[in-house]
Amino acid sequence: MGMLNARNSWGLIRPYLLVGGMTLVLTLAACSSEPPKPVTPFGRDLLSQKVHGVLLQFEEANGNIKFFKKHAYGYVVFPTVTTGALAVGGGEGRGEVFKHGQLYGYAKLIQASIGAQIGGQTYSELIFFENSVAFSEFEAGTTTFDARATAIAAQAGAGTAVNYQRGVLVYTLPQGGLMAQAAIGGQKFRFQPLNAK
């Protein structure tokens, strides 16, 4: 009897999951068509303020951040990455890209994932690039993370030895809630140079 009820329940839920999945795909497609660079000067100023504020939060949470920020070939800061999940999940964020410590361009993060997930997260993400090869891959949009990849939670990684993986190191910091790690598998990036129209 219990098995029959479970089957009936799945039959009732499945159409909603399919509709939710289709809605997510359409939403992500719409988001991905937006340029990484904010359209207005106000939008660019607002993003810059958020980036600098979040960088300070990262540095306060983890002493390693200042070292990597100083020695990395480049890095990208996404002040807000928002994910939603109910069997089919996804995330989106916009950020600034730095090369040798100077603002170099803008980036858009799009993430799609499918799995048994419930709930959503809002967090900041900081990606360091060890060398020009890793940075060039990001510019070209070919940076990818293994489906099981997770970022280092800034607070949890404080004071511990961390290393680049294939020239990339990713930190996350929760915003408005607790989160040990963020799943970054499935993230894709679009880059736009600073002076691009």
C-alpha cells in the first residue's frame, strides 16, 4: 500500500518538476543572453561597490585571500550568486574581472544542475587564476568545473593550506545564511572586456 501511494505521489509531482525544469531552462537562456557588463553607468558603479564590499568580507573571513589576491595572475568576483533548487536547480550572477589587480572586464555566471536538491542559496564567489593559461581559458569561456566540484567555504578554509586545481581556486562566502560549501559543478562563464560596447 505504501509503495502504491509513493508511486501515485510521484505521478502527481513529476509534471510539476518537468514544468519547473522547463521554466528554469528558459530562465537561464534569457539570463545568458544578457551582457556581462551592466548597461548603465549606475549599474556599473553599483556592481563595483558590491565587489569591493564583498572582497573585504572575504579578506575578513580568511587570511589566505589577501595572499592570493596579491599573487594571482587574475581573479573574478561575483558579489551575489543566487541559486534555486527543487530537483532541478540553477544559479546566476554577474561580476568584475581583474588582471594583475586592475579591473579588466565583466563576467556572467550561469549554472544549471539536475539532482535531488531542495532549497536555494545566495552566496558570493571569488575565483583566482594562477597563470595566464587559466585566465585565457576563462576569457574564452572554456573554464569548466567537474560536476561534483565544490568551492572552498571562506570561513572553513581559514588558516588551512589550499592549492590551485588546474590553475583555478574558488572560494565562496554565504550571504544571509549558513552554507558549508557551494556546489559549483555546471557553472559556465561569459566574459566581456572593460571597453567593449
